[in-house]
Amino acid sequence: MRRFLTSRGVPACAGLGLTAVAAAALLAGCSGTSAKPDPYKIGALPTADSVTKGHAAGHWTRDGGTLALVGTVTPDSAAQFASALGSGANTVRVTVTGGDLAQGLAIGQTIHDRKLSLLIDGACAGPCADYWFPAAASRRGTGSGSWLGYVPDLSETGTATAQQQSAEAKLYTDSGLDAAKFHAAMDAQLREVPGGSAAPGATMWMPSQSDLKALGYSTQTVKDLWLPPNLASANAQARAWQQVVAYQNTLVGLPPVPDKNAPAVPAPPGAPAAPKASPSPSPSASKKA
């Protein structure tokens, strides 16, 4: 049965049987804070500035042997990447929340061909997760707040050209990723919520370490990569990055529900008063008219 977390972090699924400790962990994940020590393994949460930049259009920069992209993949990202690449590059550092899949695929093939390593600084979503993660020679995170966000790739969008489909299949084969297994796992996570729900649908799948191992990645391959290890962590990371994602067959990252008991915000000085509704005429007054 598909589950989703309410805005307060509690799974909306009858019979889930959470203990009080587990419920407290989920509530901690919704708080958006990362206390030290971190008993619920929330992980480091991004700053507001990092989130803003991560959702803006990205531009490749280079510092020594590292090429960095913060933001979304744009229609000219592949050309920018090729221009910045040059010689001596060995690492791609990313904070990416999504973007152009075709451009991401082209970059992914170059990452594979040049045997570049991938360093994830927070989010690696969309083309970053779909193509750069499998293509990289090695993968690691900069800390305890890294996560992947898989989206339906070009072959699943129905808009890919034959050339793009062929290039995508080649990248997966070259990278040793079982495309059929990957697509089946992603489809299972991104399916509609049975019976309908007021919750918005997931835009991407956030895998755990165990999910990656189920796709065929070895323990050695992902040992230097921190990923959200539980619902509390996944919910906190998704909320912080303003994403609704699927994690372990559960929707996490739902926006908060406005508090009906919150005091009304006073109108600014000089603002016109709201018009009062005219009282309805009484039945007797109508008859007199």
C-alpha cells in the first residue's frame, strides 16, 4: 500500500503501527532543523541560499581539476561543459535539482568517456541522478546531506528521438547499469497513489543505499556516499529542498498545512479596509417592497 507523510511528518496509512519513538523521529524530520547530536540521522540540511541557487539556472565553472555546476541543467549546459572541460579535469562537483535531460545525457557520456569522478554537494537530481551518477568513475558526497533524485529518463518520457534512445541505452550499458531493473524500480516508486489522495504526486524517486545495491551497485561503489537512511531523514531533506519525492514507497517532503488557529496577519498601515457584506433583506422587508 502506498503511504504518504502528512505535513506534520506522520504517515497517513492505517495499520502502519509506528512506535512513539518512530513518530518522534518523523516529527524531528519535519522540523527542518539538524540538532547535534543527530539521533534520527537527519543529516546536514542546506541553507536557504543553497536551495535558491540550486533551483536557478546553472553555469559550469572550473577550479583546477574540478568542474562545478550549481543549479539546473540548461539547454546550453553540454556546450558549456565541453568548453570548460579542457585537459586535466578529474572531478565533477554538483548541486543540481533537475533540468534538461538531453543535455544531461550528453554530459553523462563525456563523464564516462573521461572517467571523471562525481562529488555530490547536497542535491543530485534529474539528469544528474539519471545519467551522471551511473557514468562516473567514482561517487561520493561532501557530507551527510547528499541525496539522489531519479526522474523518468528520456526513454520513458515518450519524447526522445531514436538517436537519444540509442545514446541513453549505450550510456547505461557502458556504465554497467541494468536499464530494465532501473526503470522497473523507478516506475514502482512513482506510480499514482491508489485510491487518490489530496497529497501532490512525487516528482522524483529518492533512493536509499539499499535501493542502489538492489539496482546492482556494490557496497564498495557506494561506501563513500551518504544518502537519507530513514523516513525522518528523507522527509527533512525533501522539505528543505522544496521537493515532493518518493522514498521507500512513501511520499515525503509535503508542504506544511496552514495552521487554522494562527492569528490573522494585520493589514499594513494605510491599506483600505475590507468591504463589509451587505445584510440580506428580511422576508418581511421584501414583501413590503
